[in-house]
Amino acid sequence: MSEDTNQATLRDSLRVLRSSRWVIVVMTLLLAGIAAGLSLSQEKTYVATASVSFLEENRSNAEAGLPATPSQTAAQLAAEGATTMLSNDVLRRARTQLEAAGQLNDHYPRLDELRGMLATSVDATSALVAVQASAGDPKFAAALANEVANGAVTIRKNVERKRFGRLADRVERQYTKLRDESAASRDRNESGSRTDFALASLLDRISTLRTLSLTAAPARLADSATVPPAPASPKPARSTLFGGLMGLLLGVGLAFVRSSLDRRLRDANEIREALDLPVVGWVRAEALGNAACVPNGRDPMADQDVESFRILRTNLEFLDVDHPIKKILVTSPQPAEGKSTVAASLASAHAVAGKRTLLVECDLRRPCLPERMSINRSPGLSDYLAGVAAMADIVQTVELIQPQVGVNGAGKAGADHDGTIADARAATETELKAGELVVIAAGSRTNRPAELLDSKRFHEFLDEVDDAYDIVVIDTPPLLAVSDPLAIVPLVDAIVLCIRADQTTRDQARAVKQALAQLPERTTAVVVTGLEVGRESDYGYYSHAYYGEDTKGAKTTKKRGKAAKR
């Protein structure tokens, strides 16, 4: 995997986390709060631990003169000891002792209740068994652990000592029998030296077994339980931290699942890959709904946004140097993707650069340029195509605000001409100066926009304005919404496709690509619109990070961004 791919993957991951940061924060705080609430609602539990060491039987057997071959491993001995600790005999004895000490108060628990308070753990290498007692009272927990441990030691001692007592009784019977036989031999004057030695050995074994029946200790208390100073559970801090961590992981997982299910194109890289078209410009979300260099009563467009349209103008000039682009169609897959903003601002950028520029509003269904550019809506293109208005009636000029210069301009109708395209050209050459933009609005509402735009008169109109102006920018309806743009595409030199980040879907991009493939091939490029502040990688040098909050227009762009239009 290349370094660029790694960087792209990391950038995409950070974008997913940033876009879903509130989901992650909410999930983290929610699970942390739930964990803290559950922890605080639980009753406090104290845990006390006592340890018992169990010894092997062969040690006592060796002391008693019995075979000392090990019959149990340390692990087996510890497991047997753990079982002994939870036996009914041990629990019954512990309950009696606790009752005698006044530890049970008014509650006399059943054996299974006591067993539920206990847990054992074994050390297989040392035959050490630990018993843990859990209770709401720390003193009772310590007393219960100690009584269970002491009970296991006592019972194990009693069992072992009884075993040695039985062995002593058996050896004594052997001794009595041998002694009687020895006495009979002496009566017959037989030698009894061997018998005397055997009797002495038996007496010695009897003495040892009697001693072990009183002192044998196959189990001993290794550690006594002490009163725990703090509860073992709940631990609110730990539970809150764990809950927050789980919420963070869950939030991150939900963010990536949401991103994988989201069909929207997020940034310029995804848009470029989905459409396989060059990206020639970027437009911030704050600039949508406005027009560059147009005095329309609104706050002027921020300098970095005006510069983005200068860059777009330059990129289009170099898009196809062998075939200069004059007629530019601006459209988008769906409404509210910034096509009208791009069309008006691109035309303004050409006009400010000193080119004779015409902006034609061919969106006869939902026109918006008159409001944005402070011009008359009618008469306009629909009136001209319907034959009820002349060319001079529909041509309006807008005096633009020169960059860095705040002058006020107003739209004015070009009604001084006699209605011929020659007069429009003459007006351009004599009256139109750098910084003025010629605009033709959509005109009066019509119920047959597709027919008007596909008419012979519209074809002738485009041929005439092509001769009169250096640049003709055509604002059309969305490509997937209506069929109007399909009739205009064959008549233009280039198509500027506006794709709004975080809104246009992959399916829409695929549909646009298929639609364009069915039409005559034209130079096509993409403008990414709706970029949010902070995506410097998508906005290049003129990013918000380089301008800061005090840049001209930046203080008022947030409220304009919320009302962004087509």
C-alpha cells in the first residue's frame, strides 16, 4: 500500500470520526452515565479473604511408620480442600459459631445462602486454598471467612486424628495378641527374643499413633481474614470509566457503520472517483445562495470565496486549450447543489476580468437570479422565445463590485436598443465596460419550458449571442430532475457539473454519468460545492485556516450558509 493511499485512508477515517463526533460524544457520555448510575444504585459489598494450607497424608504416614508413597498431588489436595471448605459440615459449624458470637443478628441463613456468599480459589503448586466471603457488612464478611477457614481446618484435623486413633487401636490389638502368644511360649520354655523385639516395636508405633491422634495437623490456617477497609464493589469511578470506554468504542463503531451505509459523496476525492471527471473548483457552503461581486443588498461574498471563482475561471480556460470555451452550461444532479451560485459567480469573474460576458438563466421552472442580482424577472428569455419580447427588452446589465472596492451598482434594462442582436453587440462594444455583466433573466412563467428550450428560436438565440459575447454562461435546471438541460447540452462547448459534498449520492453521480454518456461528448468538469469550514485539504490554499475568523465576510457567513440555495 502506497504512502498516498495510507494518507487517504487516515484522512477518510478522521473525516468519518469528525462528521460523527456528536454521535461518539453522546454514546460515550450515555454509557458512562448509565454505568455510573447502576454502580451508585448497587449495595456495597465487602470481601474478606482467609487462606488454609493443606498437607499431604504421606507426611503423617511417615511419622507413624506407615507407607509414605504420595497418594495425591498438590493440585488434587487443594481441590479436595476447596470442596471441604464448602461442605455442609463446615458451613453448619460456621453458622453455629457466628450465631454464638452474635454475628447473625436476627437472620439465621440457610446453608445455601452462606454458600452463595463464599468463593474459593486454589494454588495448585502449594495446596493453598483461599476462601472469600462477600457481605454487606465488612465485619461479618471477615468473621464468615475466618469461621469457614477454621472450620475446614478443624474438621480436617478431626478426620485425620480419628484415622490415627483407629490405627492405634488396631496396632494395640496386634500387640495384645502377640503378647499373649509370647506368654504362652514362655510357659513352654521356648525362646522369645524375637517376640520381645516385635512387642517393643508395636509399643513404639502405638505411642506414635496415639500422639498423632492428638496432634496431627493436615491443615493449618495460613492467613486470617481482616476487616476490609473499603467495599470491593461497586466502584463508581472504575465503572464510569469502563462505561465511557465502551461508549466510545460503540460510538466509533456506529460512526463507521453509518459511514459505510451512507451513499453520499463526502469530499473531492470521492466525487472525482465516482464521476471520473476533473475537479476544477471548490465552493464553500457559506458562499451558496450569493453571487460574487454582485451588489444585491446582502453582505458581500468573502474574499476567499471570490478567489475560488477566479480560480474556477482560470481552470476552465486551460481545460481545453485547443478548443476555446465560450458557451458554458452550469447544472447539477439535483436542486440545492449550488449551480445558480456557480453560474452567477463564474459569469461575474469573467466580466470583472474584462471579458464581454452574458449570463442566461435557462431555469424557467425555478428562477432565482433576479432576486440575487437585483434585476427584473420579466421580460426575459421565455418572453423572447415566445415572441412577445425583443432582444433589447430582455437584456439587463449589472454593474459589479470590483474586488476590494465596495461600490454600489444596480441592474438596468437595456431598452434603448431596437431589438436586434447587432444592437446588443453594439451596446456591448460602446456601453459595456469591464465590471459590467449582461444578464438575461428567465422571464415570465410558462407551462412549456422544455419546448421553448428545444425550439429553433432558442438555437438561433445561442448562435447570435455566441457571436456577440466572449463568454456565455447558461444556468440550467438540475440534470436529473427535468429534461430541459438535455436539449441544451449539444449547443454548448463545456459543461460545469456542480456536486454538493455531503448531499449528492453515489447513485445520483452514477445516473448523471450515464445521462451524459448518452449525449454528444462535451468538455465536462466538476465544481465541488458545500464544503464545510475546516476541510483545508479540499479547499487548498484559500482555506478557512489561513484566513481566520476575522476575515472579511467570515463573521456573517454562518447565517448565510444556513439559508444556502441553489
